[in-house]
Amino acid sequence: MKVAAAFVMRVAIQSAHKVMTQDEWEAICQGCGACCFEKKIDGQGIIHTTAIPCRHLNIHDRSCRIYPQRLQAEEDCIKLTPKNITELSWLPECCAYRKIAN
């Protein structure tokens, strides 16, 4: 049952995105910047967020200094989309995208 519910949620998120503008989708983000810190995977496969921010993250206001060019400038930067947010287990619990995906 849980797998079916997850599938339904994934379809709902992807469908909702089709009627949302890019600005509306990005407005879901609360701007916490938690996704912009390096992650490390331990020996058991558990992902841990480090205290090391992306070099482009303004740590005072948690904004990306190069946001429009981030995907070209940083190979590790991942664009969050309705199609991938359900697969990104490293997103912090407080992430608005993760909350709607769960």
C-alpha cells in the first residue's frame, strides 16, 4: 500500500508541475540552503550533510551567488524537479520539496 501511495504522490507532483510555471515551482523552495552543503556517504550507505557549503552559497542569506548559471558552473549542482525530488533521499527533512514529495 505504501508503494502505491508513493506512486500516486509522484504522479500528483509531476501533474501539478505541468500546470505550474517555473517561478511557481521555484517559489516552493523556502531558501534554507541546506541542500547546498556537501554530503558524504558513510560505510553503511547513510548520507550525512557536512558543514561545508558550496563555494557559491552566500552563508549569510543562504542564496546562491550564481543561481541562473549554477547548473553550468557546478557539476554537482542538481536542479530539483517534480521528476527527481522523490528520488533524492539526501534532501533535508525541512526541505519544502521533500515535504511535498513525502
